[in-house]
Amino acid sequence: MIVTGHPPRNPQKSGLPGRLASTVAPVLERAEGLDEESGLRKLVAGNWKMNGLKAEGLTLARALVARAAAGDPPDCALAVFPPATLLMPVAETLRGSGIALGAQDCHAEASGAHTGDVAAPMLKDAGCAYVIVGHSERRIAHGESDAEVCAKATAARRAGLIPVLCIGESLAERERGAELEVVARQLEGSLPEGLAAGEIVVAYEPVWAIGTGRTPTAEQVGAMHAHIRRRLTAAIKAGAEAPILYGGSVKAGNARELLSVANVNGALVGGASLNAAEFWAIAQSCP
């Protein structure tokens, strides 16, 4: 269910469009909301998943735009990832708001006989700046391998999109102490070659925390994000500048603690992004 809430009553504060106008590559800006450890601007991204008909999606998008226009901007960049059917109308609604648009998946080919799939150039044409690749729900339900995820991320870059590369371990993998190995393997197997600064975002989402209400401790998140940062830096030249988002039951109640952890450069928000007030409160939690 999509919930919009009410826009903030603080119209005298303004400036969000100017601060967030460059949201195609906003997370590398050295501006308000930067991560003190890395100097990267935080990104809060809302994955709407398979939720929302046109009326609901536009109502949610308009509620976010209204909050942006009313002032009191969050100290981070913002992006939303609606289902494919809503990309073009939401793109039009977001125009000029400073909130970026992303898609939830893309095909590895730019065109061809792939019934039901959407190519990265089509997403770019629809107004997207980002695309999620390798989400655990696709790795599990669709059997996507690291090689397939890498091909999708490569296609996204070729089309001028920034891939949001998702990685994360299952509960069984964590319980047997394999979480670091699993995440490293997913990361290194899914990264395209030759990435430059601003061309990749990584999202760590422990599978056992997605939609379950369970959240790792700040210490567990910090240890994993430090591990990912080391692996990223070893794997690509731009590894020190690639934002690492945390995802997995992020809510307004735990966002500030999670977003304050070293090497957590933002959040990939699932269910809470369907509530405009909750999503905005998460963004406002950026330290």
C-alpha cells in the first residue's frame, strides 16, 4: 500500500532543487550530507518493487515533489525506483524536483527478441539515471548469476545509466560464517570492467533482513561495509569513490544509526519508500 502523508509545514525554507539538481551523479558531490569517512554524498533510494498502479504511483511521486518544494531539504541525494509501467509518468512528475529516477532491472542486450524484457537504452530514454541490478529477489527468484548481473551492469553503463549493484548473504550463509566470502564473490563476479568514478553504486542487502523487520547490528553493518570497501578498492580504480548503500528493513526508526556507520553512504529503502512521510524521514536522518 502506498501512503503519501502530508507535506512539511515549513515553506520559508527552500533550496532543494538547486542542491539536488545534479542527481545523475549526485553521490560524488562534496556537499551537504557527505559521509565524513569517505567524503561521498549520501544517496537515499526508494525501491517501490512491484507496487502501485498509475494513480497510486503518481500520488506518491507528487507527495515527494511537494516536500521537496516546501523546503527543509534532506542532506542527501534522492532517487526513486518505480515499477516499469510507471517510469515515464513518474519521470514527468519528478522533472525539476531534483529527485532522480531509476529502474528496477534491465536486460543485458540493447535490443532484440527478448519478450517481456526492457533494455537499458529504453530506460535511459524514459528518463532514468539509475538501474538496480542483481537484487536478491532476482538472484533467487530468477536464478540470476554473477555473470548475468555483470552483463546487465555493463549494459547499463553503456547506455549512460548508473547501475546500483546489489549483493548480500542469506541467513544460512551468515550462520555458517561464510558471509564475507559470499559477498566478496558476488561483488567481484558482478562488477563491470573499467569503471570510473561515478559509474557504480553498490548496495549491501543481507537477504535475511529484507522485508523481515530484522536488521543487523551497527557493528555487523560496519564490518561488512568495511569489507566491501576493501574489496572495491582492490577491484577497481574508483573503488574508494563508489558509494555503498545499506538496504534491509531500513525505517525511520533505525535510519540515523545505520546512516551514521562508517562506509554507509546511503540507503536502499524497500517497503518504507511506499510511504512518503516515512521515506522523507529516512532521508532527513542523514547525518
